[in-house]
Amino acid sequence: MNDDASARAKWRLETLAVHAGHAVDPGTGAISAPINLSTTFERARDGTYPSGYVYSRSNNPNREALECALAALEGGTDASAFASGIAAGLAIFQSLSPGDHVVMPSDAYHGMTKLVRDLFLRWGVEASFVDMTQLSTVQEAIRPSTKLVWVETPSNPLVKIVDLAAVARIAHEAHAICVCDNTWAPVIQRPLDLGADLILHSTTKYIGGHCDVTGGVVIAKTAGAAFTRIREIQGTAGAVPSPFDCWLVLRGLRTLPWRMRAHTGNAASVATFLASHPRVECVHYPSLASHPGHEIAAKQMSSFGGMIAFETKGGSDAALRTAAKTRLFLRATSLGGVESLIEHRASIAGEDPRTPQSLLRLSIGLEHPDDLIEDLDQALS
Ligand SMILES: *Cc1c(COP(=O)(O)O)cnc(C)c1O
């Protein structure tokens, strides 16, 4: 290991986020990496590829830099970047064979559930959807053919907390791999340290961080067979991000640890305000002692994240009226950007009917928390 590598190995997350995947461009001295749009790379006269790059679907400098940075940030050995979070999930399920069984949370991100139900069940993959907050239910769902256990925590939209280490143990006892969708908690939750084998992120959310790029990634703890197959699928199936998308995600990543601090600080203030508001029925946010997952969240997360769900008194009408009255919160889906968003989840087409009609989901941005609280206060009045 040279000096550079040993120094890097000791870097803390903030430093890694700024420097991993970045190098001064040797040709120009530019400290911001160029965007390499070339789809193809020249061979030397002896037929070899001196740069290691051949064709952009297989690899390119911007994607390689992003994958290196994302693996470093999550403490993994390697990463594979995709054109969206769903495309990253697609590659994971494509690595299975007909007859393989997966255990999924019953409140996984609705697009991921749809992917499994609408595509993979038809191709012979079997799936059980269970409440993962009950470990006995996860254990009971395991079959001899179980190859993969999928965890998403905090969950969407009910902000449920699953005991990651315990679920990973159940998966490993069954010789299955454990995949964690860590989209809601980058930096503040370290699934690979807790036993997960693979992490999925929709980099569209906190990692990109500015609602201007779509992307996804699979990060591996070790360079085992599961990741090797996913890397092959990345090139073979071709759901790859463009060099410009990779550049944007890598740019967003540089401020991620500091943004997460501000998102979570703001969310804690907003959750406390909502919890004492007379027009609010209940607040789903794990910092609150009333949250059923509070203790597990305190154990496995360094802070509680930027996503809040709350239920208004007066059902669907009251919830829609509240969303219609906000001036600062924007009425839009998605999450993890600098601007705060409010969404009536039950209105999203295809959403699980179990989503309460009175539920509003908030993605807390980087505005001043007092401005956010004042906006919600007037919208609830
Ligand atoms: C948005 C999201 C996804 C899907 O990612 P896309 O980039 O929209 O394809 C997957 N999981 C979670 C938890 C998400 O929030």
C-alpha cells in the first residue's frame, strides 16, 4: 500500500466524500474532472487498450470515478452504477434464476414491489412479502430455495424501522444474501457494517441531492459471486448511466455528509413541532420515543434521517387541504433534494392501498427549520 492509499484508508466520511473518485486531470491540471463523452477508446498498434477503456457501455472514466467514490463511502470493495435506482434493482433480480425465492418487505418502495410482481414472478422467481419489523415472520418466510432477503429501512412511506443486523443473520443462516436499500439513509446508516452483503441506492435522491439527475448503484461488501454477476449484467443488459449523469451524481456526493446533517437536524425540529400540533393525529419519525422502531433506529443509525410521515385529523380531505395550502413545501414526489417536498402518498397511482388516506410524506430540505415550521403551521390552520 503506498502512502496515498494508507492515508485514504483513515479518512473520515466528510473527507472521503470530497476526495474519493477525484484526481487532478493530468492533461490540463483541472481540479474538476472533465466529462468524457466518447463512446469508444483507441487501441494501441499491438491491439491492447492502454487506458483500460474499450467501449462506454462496458466502462468509462466518469462512471469508474463515481463507482470508486460510492464504494469508498459505504465501506464496500466495489460498486456498479446504473441509469436509475430501479435499474440497479433490476440487475440484482436478474442475477437470480427461475425457482429462486426472495423475501421482501411488505412496505418496500412501491416501484421495487412492482418490479418483482409484474416482471420477475412471470420469469419464475418466487417472492414472499412480509412485515420485517417482526423477525419471526421473516424467519417463517425462509424456504430452502431462498437466495435473497431484501431490507429497506427506514421504510417508505411509513418510516418503519427494521433490525438490519438481525435480518442479515437470518439470511446468512439460510445461505441467502442480504440486500439493503439504503436510499433513505446514506452516511447515517452503514448496512455493510451491520451484515448486509449488497447495498442499493437510488442516487436520484440524497446522493445526487438536487433533483436534477436519475441514477442508481449496487455496492458490494466483498467481490464475491453475487457482485461479479451484477457487474456482468451491467454491461450485458446495458441499463447504464451517461457520463454526464455520473459527473452530476459524483458532484452531489461531495457535500452529502454535511447535507445529511442539516436534513436530519431540520427533520427533528419539524417532527417535534408536528407531534404537538392539535390537528395532527400522529407523526412517523424514529427520533420520537413514541415511534415503535425508536430503539433499533438509535442503535443502527447515527441520526434519524430527513423523511417524516404524519397523519392529519380529518382523513383524506384534511390531508389534501393541508398539502394544497403550503407555500414553501413543493407538492411533488421524490425526496432527498435541497428543497422541501410534501406528498399525499395515497394519491400516487399503484400505491399500496394500505397507505393511510390521511398520510402526508415530507422530504425535509435545507431551508431554515423555522420557515418550514411556519409554513406547516399556516397550512394546518
Ligand atoms: C426512489 C427510490 C427507488 C427507485 O429509484 P429510481 O431512481 O426512482 O429508479 C428505490 N428505492 C427507494 C427507497 C426509493 O426511494
